[in-house]
Amino acid sequence: SKREIKMRKLDSTKIRPLKSEQLLHIEDHDFALRPGFGGSPIPVGIDVQVESIDSISEVDMDFTMTLYLRHYWKDERLSFHSNKNKSMTFDGRLIKKIWVPDVFFVHSKRSFIHDTTVENIMLRVYPDGNVLFSLRITVSAMCFMDFSRFPLDTQNCSLELESYAYNEDDLMLYWKHGNKSLSTDEHISLSQFFIEEFSASSGLAFYSSTGWYNRLFINFALRRHIFFFVLQSYFPAMLMVMLSWVSFWIDRRAVPARVSLGITTVLTMSTIMTGVSASMPQVSYIKAVDVYLWISFLFVFLSVIEYAAVNYLTTIEERKQLKKRGKASGMYSMDAVQAMAFDGCFHDTDVDMELTPFPDHCEENETKTSQTNISNVDTPRLRRKRSLKGNVGRIILQNNHVIDTYSRIIFPSVYIVFNFFYWGLYM
């Protein structure tokens, strides 16, 4: 008839479903059984194209990947006659009526087949019964991560494929094109990781109740970008440690300055450590960043302890000196540096020390000194103004404790050695 002649001229991929089902003889076979049931296992080839790696979560220890999963097998029950040897292509509506491999993702948490605008499923059948079955899937799977070298770590993750119902006696999974079966998009990139390699491998999995199963692995190595953590953690920690060293150059009698500086650096280091820990899983082992931050915190803490030792030894020395000098005119005879420890004011000459009974305020000292010796008051003041800068520097250099002198060399040297050892060990 004219209708039959017109249908023959149409492309086989555009044939109506009812006609295609008749051509594939779907109603004549039981597709609940695998091809070649009762005989040798059916080989099912797999190839994968990775479209994107959407996210890597250290807290949840998983990754999310979007990929094209393609299956290849032969089912002679679907063979059909074709003069031009052309294949027929179908969408997901025919999948429920024929046998397809029951491949699933081992250790997956969530997965779905994209369905916009329709389900992203393709089925292509060749005249000799070879079948291509393709899916576009997004899957989130576990990745067992080791953070002992974080953030200088390299994580090895894998996505594993396996048949759920058919063991190796019924179904044999293999990579269709060997190592070339796994391909990736050239533009795949991650914010915190550099993808070092993708590789395909295979193996066997044993279950005590059902036997051995073929398993395929999509392996990829992720090396973390260090620059972000250098800016957010390492560099601020270095600055805090170096800032704590400024205390060694401040006069040992400037108690408020040195104590405030030490407490500020300690609190800042605590804030940095808390911020890093908040974004990481609560693991029970020490990470590389923890080693660096705790050692840096120790340096800052020791700079505070160093000043406590300096202040304590200075107090003991002054008490010994005061006992040796005795009392003169109802007061101790002190030099300019010792006087500064009592009244907080700088005294440049011994005249001030002898004439000043150390009241509570520096202004009262100047008033009583001018009343005692009015004729000589202008000359010392002028001398103090001219030589104030040089005298302050001389007093700081001459009156630093020996612990401060050694700390200026020991602290930076040990910290530099620690940095060389740390980066050489973990890089």
C-alpha cells in the first residue's frame, strides 16, 4: 500500500514507537531475563565522560560529579533486519520494556538522572543486536580523606560502579576502551583543588551472601591550592610571631606596653586557630596546619613568659641594690632608670633624682625642683630637650636585661629553622 511505501522511506530513527516495538520483536521475548540466560556471563562495556566536578566537601567527606555513563552490550533478541544497516535511536520510554544492566554507584549518598526538559536517556539499537545505553547523571559519593597533611595534602577519590543483582557468573563489567574509556572535559576546574590525574581501573568485590562482583573504578587525584591558606592562616600567624618579638626591643620597665603587646598577639593567634578549626571536620589526629599554628602560638606565648622572667629578675636586682645603698634623708637613692619604675617619668640628670622625693605626678616633681633651685632650673631643662632622644636610646640599650639580648637572636633563629623544617617536610 502507499502507507507502507511511505513508512519505508522515512528515517528508521523516526519510526513510531508501536512500529519500532514490532520491528524489535519486544512482545516475543521475556526481557526480565538477561541476554544469554543460563549460559556464559554477558559482557557489558562501560565508558564515562566526566562533565564536571561540582564540589568537594571536607566536612562531609564527599564529592559531587556530573558525568555521561554509557553501557555497551549485545542482546540478539533486539536484532532487526535493515537494508542500510542503520541503527535506531530511542529516548527513555523504551527502557522499561527491555533488559538493561543494573549498574549502581558504590558508596553514593545521592544521585539522580537529569530530566530537563525530558529524561537525559538515550538508547541506540543496531541491526545485529548491539545496544548503546547512555545516561546523564549527577552523583554524590563518599571520599575517604586523610587530613594529616592539610592544607598541603593530596586527596585520592574514586567513584565505583558495580552491578547490583548480577554477580560475575551472570554479568562481566569491563572498560570498553581500556584506559581511554574515561574522558574529561578540558575546562574542569575547582576553586581549592588542582586535578592532577584521572584514571580507570577495575577489580572484584566480595559479598558473603551473594559472591563476587565485577567493580569499576574512576580514580582522580586532587592537590589542594596552598595560596588561599597562606593568605588566611600562615601569613597572619607569621606576622603575629614577628610582632611578639617587638617586645624584646621595648624597655623592660615599660610594663603596660610589653604586657599589652603580648596579650594582643596571644588572643590574635587564638582567633586564627579557631577560624581554621571551624571549617574542618573534627578529626582525632593532628593536621599539618595545627602543627604550624600551635608552634607559632607557642612562640608568642613564650615571648610573654620571657618578659615575666625579665620583670621578675629586674625586681630582684633592684631590691638588692636598694638594700646595699641604704636610706639617705628618709628615702632611697635611685638612678634615673629606677625612678622611672616608680613614677613612670623620665629623669635625665642626677640633680632631679636628688631633689625629687617622687610624688604621684611628674608635674609636682618639676614644681618642687624649681622651688628648691630656681636659678639653675632652665639650664637642665634645655639640656634635657636637646639630648632627650639620645638619652632615651642610650638608657634602653644600657638597661635591657641579658634575657632580652639573647631573645632577640634566639627567637628569630629558632623560628626560621622551624619554618625550613616544616615546609621541607610537608611540601
